[in-house]
Amino acid sequence: MPTVGRPQLRACLEALAGTRGPGPCRVVVVHDRPGPGGSVPPLEIPAALRPLTVVVPGAARGPAAARNAGWCAAGDVPWIVFLDDDVVPGPDWGAELARDLAAAGPATAAVAARIEVPLPADRRPTDWERCTAGLATARWITADMAVRTGALEAAGGFDERFPRAFREDADLALRLLAGGWSLAEGARRTRHPVRPADRWVSVRTQAGNADDVLMDRLHGRGWRARAGAPLGRRPGHLAVTAAACASAACALLGRGRAAAWWAGAWLVGTAEFASARIAPGPRTRGEVLTMAVTSLLIPPAATWHWVRGLAAHRRVRATAPAAPPPAPSAAGRESAAAPAGAQ
């Protein structure tokens, strides 16, 4: 479980401690904001988990590196369950996880949970709440993902070139699938509450455009279809930003009519984007103001991070698939072919 010490960690650990069914043999918390000299800041660990919990310092290089540090510290175990520090496992999570893993075949690399994002019942969700709700339909996210240790070893773990909690899980999944492993969706359910965020969160998340460039380099342009990751509004953001730049350039060159035309195109594109974000939301004064301001900033931010990714990852080569799963033994094949009820 990677963490930066957010307050949501306590609720996650308390839910884990109280779940019914088989419990973990070890809980590894990777604190990715260690103190001076690598010291780990104090964390509130529930009493039931203290004998099982190991807290290790991360390298402050993001969740991919933190998860690698965590699973390497977990010891000799067949499965590693990755949890984000802001999820809440259900009351029967332990029993449901045990059933999910029992149903996994030898070539099953990972079993994902079903993520539920609770939204307000008395009003329309905000832009940030709708963004978080997208986790409920995302593929292969490590908010709650059980991964076979042998599969992690075959893939070499997470690619630590992904510095954010974005695309590092899809990259691992695509490498495993390319190696002949399979991925499954389990029956266990885990809640992912919407954590508090300031009004600029949608601008900061545009940094993920650089990670998308890295995915293009590693997996080719067709990776989105395999990962179920639509392109989104980036083409529109590029067009709106280009219109703004063209307007400024024409103004500097004294071409007033052309500058006005490009400024109009920028204004229309920005207004359409803001309207598309405001319409499904609560339309409160604060939300409308936030959407208006951030809709001005998101297109150039997305463009900047995309261009930055093109420069940073220009020498990256296609990734190698994970090593294939081990072939079943003769005894395993005979067992699989035995009739139901055979021992």
C-alpha cells in the first residue's frame, strides 16, 4: 500500500482490519514521503494489524516505485494485493478475495476488484466527482488489484518511468497480456470515496498527457483499444491552443483580421469545453466559476505536457512482453481434465 500520509489511510487500514474472512499474512505500507535520513513518519496502524504491518520508506518517486518497494518487501508469498490508501475494503472483503484467488487459473496474472465510487444522492456530481467515478469502469486499476507474485517477477514489476498514479497499471497489464497471461475481474467490492481536492486539480491532472506519450512509445498507437482508454479531448485541446497561439502571432504581425478570426475560434472552442463540463454538474456559483477558469487553463496545460512528453520520451523503445506463464505440469493437466468431484 503506497501512501504519502493522507488522512484517508486510517479508514483504509481500519476497514482492512475489520474485514471478515482470511486476513493478510503481512501488510506492507510504503511511505513515499520519508523524513530526514529515510526515517518513516509515524502512522496510525490499527491494533489488529500492528503485528503484521511493515512500514518501509519509499524513494519519493511515485506509486509505481513505491509498489515495487512494497512487493519486494512482502516476502515469499504467492499473491500480492495492491491497495490505494484512499479505498475502503468492504466488510466481507477477506472472504471475497479468497474466493477470487481460488477461482484464478495458473495463467491468471491478476484479479481486479469491482470499484464503487459513492456519489452524492441529493445533487449532481461535480467535475472532480465525475472524474473519480470513472474509476468504477476503468480496467486493471491498482486501487484494489491482486497480482500473482510470479507474474510480477515475469514482468519485472511496475515501470518506474511512470511518476504518477496514472497508466502504470495499464502498462503492467499490457505487458502481462502480451506475454500470454490472463487478467480477471473478481467479485469482491471496494469503495473508492471521492477525496477532497482544490479547484485546480483538473489542471494538475493534465500532466498525465506526458505519460500517454510514454504509453505510445512502449505499446504502439493501438494500446488504447487494448487498455480500454479513450483518447478524450486532447485533439480539441491542441486545436484550441493552436488557435490561441495563431491569434497572438497574427496580432504581433499586425494582421488584425486574422488575429480576430483565430481569437474567435479559440473563444468558441473554450466556451464549448466549459459548457460541456458545466452542464452535467451541480451548476453552483463556485462550480461554474471553477469550470470557467480551468477550461481556459486545461487546453494549454494539456498541450504543454504532451509536448514535454514527446521530448522526454523520444528515445524510448517498445517494451518487451512479460515472460509467459509456466506451462502446466502433467499432473496439473490430468487434474484439470478430471471429472467434477474427482480428488
